[in-house]
Amino acid sequence: MSLEIEGIYEGGVLKPDEPLPLKDHERVLITVRPKVSRIRQSAGSIRWTGAPEVLRKIAEDPIFDDAEAP
């Protein structure tokens, strides 16, 4: 079984955003990758000739927020 989940590192402890289907004391292998913003992921993928601040405003618009994705 393999899972990919999001979480937060706080006070020296990794805390998953949702419960994990694991037994107490079950050994796991952990790979940690910092979450990259959608802006950084897509940087350079379009040819933008307008002002950078306009593109940033569009990219940061809440309508494109990952939290609302299905």
C-alpha cells in the first residue's frame, strides 16, 4: 500500500491532515517533499508579455485555489 497525503511539520512532529489507515506502532517509510505553490509549479509554462504584477494577481486569485478542486 502506498499513500500520498498532505500535512504539516510542527514542533518537531509531522502531522498528517487526515487520519492514516495504519495500526499503532506500524513501521513505515517516509519521504518528505515540501509542498510547492501552484505559481512555482507552473512558472515558465506560459509566455506572458504583460506586467508581472498582473500575472501574479491572476495566479493568486482564490478562484484557482487548490482547496476548491474536486
